[in-house]
Amino acid sequence: MNLASTDRAEAAPRLFAPERATNQPAASPAGVRPIFLHSLWRTGSTYVWSRFRAADGTRCFYEPLHDGLARLTRARIDRGTPEVTQQNNHPQLAKPYFAEFAPLVAGRGVRGYRRRFAYSRFVLAPGEADPELRAYVGGLIAEAGRADQVAVLGMNRSDLRIGWMRRCFGSYDISVDREPADIFSSYISQMYNGNYYYFTKLMQIVELNRHQEIFQPLAERLKLRTPIEQLCISPKHFYHDVLDQMSREDLYALTLRIWAIRSLHALSCCDLVIDLALADRRGYGGMLSERIAADCGLEVSFADMQTAQPETGIRLAQQAAIERAALKDVPLAAMKPFLDRGRLARRLGDLSPRKIGLLAGIL
């Protein structure tokens, strides 16, 4: 759901000294860890979040790093009608997307939220400090805890901060994933219909984190806004023209590289992987429900889980060659602080065979 159609340029992120980490949940019900869902856009993450929202004893915050939360109002919350849900190809929701934020909105904006949380420090290694982000996320967990509920945060902008959040909050982390070619198909279908949002946000992630070694190879390949252009031109308008000039092959390579980077980190940190590419496998939804019940004590039903169909029939003629070339650029050495190879190897088997092959080729 796109609350924000334009973004203002943000200052370069400050560097903080490392802070002492804790693995203790912040104000959760006794013995229960907060649950964080991590995913890219268009992966089926809203469906997974909605299943947790339907469970007893949860307070589920939708996209708590969304840049639009800086200007969220009660009236904007109410705009998340069933019609809007249907337009976004999301499951039927009993309440608007952002209903859980209503107690935290006084006039305009969510209490404690800063616009920079969305993209500016997209890379945070465990042990680095971001007191404002830590206070904000901790505040959401505490808000749920005051009602004796488990906080569930469904995030689409946490992909290289999973380890940092896990260390700060002792969270139970779940990676929600989908076939990358189908993610790309969804993005480009949206683009062909005039919605450049998803590709624009990928470009913005690279732009605002180009100083990070992880994103430098991508930054060198892409036409990004200069610091002067960041002051003068919104991402929406600048990248509309840039994306129109990029080939489908280049757009797929961009999507695949970011998918691979986030997947390697997610597999290194997460307790559970939900792969929508496996949703039609017999017993898969039941297995997930049993695992969450055992680990978190929650009854979450995935009885209606289905594999999402691609939004377009686009398949690139040289897809395998594009994938090999794109994945060669994944900067594995730069990712070393973000990887746990033992956990990664164990979680890798939770993905579909095709995705195992893609990531194993990098490793």
C-alpha cells in the first residue's frame, strides 16, 4: 500500500559508536519474544502478516518502517478500505492496514517515527547504534505489551537490519520469500500500469546507501541522483525517466541482486523461512503452523495458503545468463559481518530447489 508517493532527500546517516546489545524482549508478555516478519515487496508478506493478525493475543503493526508513517493521520488510516485491499491484490482484511498505529497518532505522524528509518540506514550491522530506531521499535513492542499482546511487526524495509534487530530485541525472526522472477514480474506489471513505486524504491535504497560496500557494485552500474539532484528532484520524478530507459534485463538483474543480498542476510538471522513458492506443497501450511505454535505459542493458521501466480507471463529469453551475471556481482566479502554461514546452510534447505541453486552459486 503506497502511502507516500514522493520522498524528500535525506541527509547522510550519522555514524554512532557501538552500543551494548541485549537479547531481552522489550515489554512483551512474559516469556514471549516479539515476532518480526522480513520480506521484499510483493512476496506474499501481507498474507502472512494477516494470518498473524487473525491470531489471538497479537498486536500486528503493518510496515512499521514505511516512509508514509511520517504523515499518517487517523483519516489516512481509514482509507485502507476493503476496496483498496482488493486493488493491491491483498487478502481481505477486517481492519485497515495501519489500524494498530491509531493510538500512536496524535494529529500527524506516528509517535517516535523518523522518515530516515525507511531507507537511509538500510545497512546496520549487529552492534552498531541507532538509538532513535531502537527506541521507536521498542515503543511498538511496549505498546503491544501494555495490552498483554505479542508484538508482530511486518516489515518490507528491514532486509539488512535483521541481525541488528534480533540483537536489540531478542526477536523471533521470519523471512517471507517468493520466486525472484515472480517478484520481478509483479514489479514490472505494476510499472507497465503506471506504478513505478517498487523499482523506484530499489533505486532509492541503493542511492541512499551507496557509501556502503555492499551496495557499491550496484551503485556503479545505476544512474542515481547526485546530491544536488536529491535536493531538487523527487525520487518519483527522477527515477520515472531512468527506469523507462532501462531494459527489462537490467531491471531483472537489479531485482535479483537485491533479492540475493537480503536473502543471504535473512537466512543467516531468521528462525523460520516462509517460502510462498512452496505454498502448494502438501502439508506445508500445517507444518508452518505447528512450528510457530511450538516456538511462539501462537495458533496461526495457513490453511488457505496458496502459491501466488505471476502477474505477467514475462520470462526473459536469456534469464539463466542474466542470473549468472547478476549474482557474480553480489559482494560476498563485504557481507561477511552480516552472514552466519552455519545458520545460512541450515536455513538454505527451507527454500525451493531453484532458489537454493541460485544462492548456492554465490556461496
